[in-house]
Amino acid sequence: MALSESQAPPDAQHYLVCGTEDCEKNCQFYCNDCHHPMCEQCRDEHQKNKKTKNHELVHYKQRKRRIPVEKCKIHPTKDIELLCEECQIPICSKCTATKEHRGHVFTDLEIVFAEKVSQYQEEIDKIRNYFEPVSQDVKIEIAGDVTEIKKIMEGIRTAMKAETESVKRMVDTVTSDNIKQVDKIEQSLLQTLNRQNQEIDYYINYLNDLIQTYYGYLSPSKIENLTLSLKSNSLKIRPVPETSKLVPPVFTTGQHSKEDVAKLLGRITVPNTKAENRKIKPMETAPSTKKPTGKQRKQDREKSDVKQTLCLSSSVTKVREYTVPGVGNVYHISLGKSGRLWVSDGIGNLVQTDLQGNQLQKIQTSGGSQGYHTVTQDGDLIYTEKNNKVINRVTPDNTITEFINTENWLPISIHSSHINGEILMGMNIDEEAEVARYNKTGTEIQNIQRDNKGQGLYSTPHYITENINGDVCVSDYGKHTVVVEDKSGQHRFSYKGQGSTFSPYGICTDVFGHILVCDDISKTLHLLDKDGRFLSLLLRPQKGVGYPCTVCG
């Protein structure tokens, strides 16, 4: 079931339904007079209605937040709806005539609340778009330094052991002393890096707590909470803690001589160089904390709704659940027109269902736990038949025809481009595998097999999709890797997960170019940016999702 307006955080990415009774369409608009979310059709009807034609209808993200309805403690029959500018307290209309507020200036509480909402939203955007990503970048850099320090120290150990071997037992004692010194220095360096890492973790927790505090101000349940936010003059966020890049020691080899064993083995020294502070990316594009004027807010609204920034959240909210009759475990989903879904399990059942869970069509295929079906720009379903090595097309009138013959190649996965309608297909034969590109008529126009060094890119390309920049993203089960090429076929990067094992399944991309891929080993969803940098893990097992196998964007 979809979330209602009151259940959803202000900038969460979710499917919000229309608030009109018996209407389950996607909510896009909002009536500020009725405080009512609505779809495009209901908005048009609202404007045609004589009683509501003059209401203020805006896009949902530009809606006025409804303040809590609370009675005045002094005048119980009146609602609190004004702010006394002198006293900075919420009051009712009747309080304006009392001696305590005589001659004071009053402001509509809803206007004040809207301004505070805008300010706190900017702070949340700033945290998510700058402070949190920069902190994650620092963590990644620290992790790289840990690897580099270990690599350098291991190189020093190897050099020491080689020197020791040349003079045999005569230098055993000196070698032992030197290795102990290396271990001590390494321990000290790693402890310093660990402290830096912990400091960044504490800072990230502080940012998360700050977000929750601001969310509390955005949607107050009591007037007292709103009062606290009104009295809050400080919106300043602590800067990212400074950390330093450590300078590793250098091992100086000695000269072989029986007279001076210590010099023979060399010595380890720590350079007398001051550690440099890590460079923190400046907040050039972060939103300003300056309170916007009414004119500025109007200009921002007039620019375009499309330019509104959607914040990336590491949290996932279940919006709606579907029961699909005729399939067991769901391994792949293709989204058709009018919100209809094509769903397949691991034993060849391919079922079309509507949003109410009614089975509309069922096809028995030779497919399994792969992304072997997709919906074209024309609304046709195309799917692979591995046994016959063909691609079938299913038109809206349920006619099934052969579309592409792959000859000796075994078709595994398929994807219809949302950009130009071209078809991407993952295939293999014997020990070789490739990704082929076909035009809309089924003619092959490109195939990708190897990287720039002539090495095979794929083993079992069992899920495939296309990113907004034209990159071809392949989930390769055989290589335990996500392989990405640009639209010309040049290898861009490969992603092998975050642990020692990674078993990629379903893969898709979103409107920002992020890559989402299911991991059968960790039972999570990995979130990457368009360049393959790891961002976060979603859908952890404790969230109630057992084995995420597929995603559909």
C-alpha cells in the first residue's frame, strides 16, 4: 500500500498516491487551500469545480506545509494561527487584542512555518549533498591509505629479509630487532588512521542526528516543537573534522660487512616531514543558509519544478507490495505500459499482472534466473528462448512471433533501451561471451567481447541494462562482477563488491545515473554512482527482505 502524505518524510523518494477517494494514481499536485494531494486528472476536475476553481494548486514539492491544529490555552475556542513578532510566541487571533500583545506586529503562522521549512530543507540538502558525501570520500581515502601503508610495510619486511638471507645466521639478532621496530611503527600509523576513521564516524553520526532534529522541526507534532525551531537562531553545521595523510617510513639498505651487522641490514627511519592535512572539497555548490526573501522564493518557484533537487537517501521505505499469481520466487521484472508488470520466476513461468495483482497472461518459456525479458518503447514484450536460440516478440494483442535468431549463440539476458529503442543482449557460446546491440528491426549493429588489452570481458552476462549516459551495465554471475562499457564499447570499469565474495543478480539504473545491483551473497542492494564508486548498501536483511534478486527502474 502506498504511503500517505503524513507518513512520508518531506523529501523521501517514494510513490505517493492521490488523496481523492478510490483514486490510486501517482500524486503530482497539491491544493494549498484544501491541503489535499491529487493526481493530474483530479487537479483538472478540482479547477473545473465552481467551489474550488479559485484554489491555489501547485506541484506537490511546492506545497504549503500544514501546521498542527491546536487550541489557544487562553481562548480555548480559537485556533493558534499567528506569531507575535515581539514575543516570538504562537497566539490566536483573539490574543492580539489583549494587553500583553497590544501594539505588537503579528504574522501568519503558516507563512513563518513555510519559511522555517525552507531553511531546514536547505540544511538537510547541504548535509546530504556536501557534508555526508565528503565524509564518505574521506573514509574511502583513509581506507586506501591503510592498504598503501600495509603494502609499503610489507615491502620493507621483504627487503629486510632479503638482506638477512645474505649474511645468514650472523645477522639474525639485528634482523629481529628491525622487524620489531617496523611492526611498532606500523601499529602506530594504523592506530592513528583508525582514530581518524573513528572521528569521521562520530561526525557522520552527528550529521544523521542533525537530520533527525531538522526533520522534527519540519513536521512538528506540537506547537512547543515549532516554538523551539522558531527560537533556534543557529543553523550552522560543524565542519568536517580535519585529518592528515601519514608519511610512511623509508627503509634504507645497508652494505654487507661482518664488522658492522647493523649497517649491513640497514635501518628503518621515519621521515621528519610534517603530515599534511587531507584536502576537503570546498562547499561551492552547497545551498546557502541565508534566509530567502519572499521575492527570491517566488523567483525560485518560477524557474522550473524539474530543477528541484532530489536527495539521495540510504533508507528505503516499502511503498507497495504486489502478489503475483503463477510465479514462485521472482527473478526478473519488466515494467509495461499502464503500470502493468511482466514477472518471471526461476523455472520459466512468465506472467503479466496488473496493479491489483490480477493475472492477465502467462507464457511458459525456457528462461530461468536471468533478466531474459524486457518491454520495448512500443510496449511489446520481447524475451529470450534459450532452447531455440531465438528472441520472441509479444504484441499487445498477445500474438507471439519470432523476432531475432541468435544462431549458435545462447541468449541469456536482454534489455530494450529507453534512450533510442535499441536492444542489448547478453550471450555466450562455449567459453566465450559477448554483449550484442541490435537496432529496432533486429539487425545486429555492435558486439562487445573484449577489453582494450584483448581480455574477455564476460563469462555469464545474466542481467543487463543501460544507464542515462549510454553506458552498458552488465551483471556477470560467472565473473562475480558488474562490468560497464560506454556506448562505443570501451571498457569503463568493473565492480567486484565490498567483501571477499560478491554474487550480482538483477541490475538497474535511476534518473541520476546511479547503478543498483542485487547481491545474493550479502542479501543486499549495492548502490553505485555512474562511475562505479560505491555509495551504500540498501535493503539489508533486517529490513525484512530475504534474497533480493531483481530491481526494475
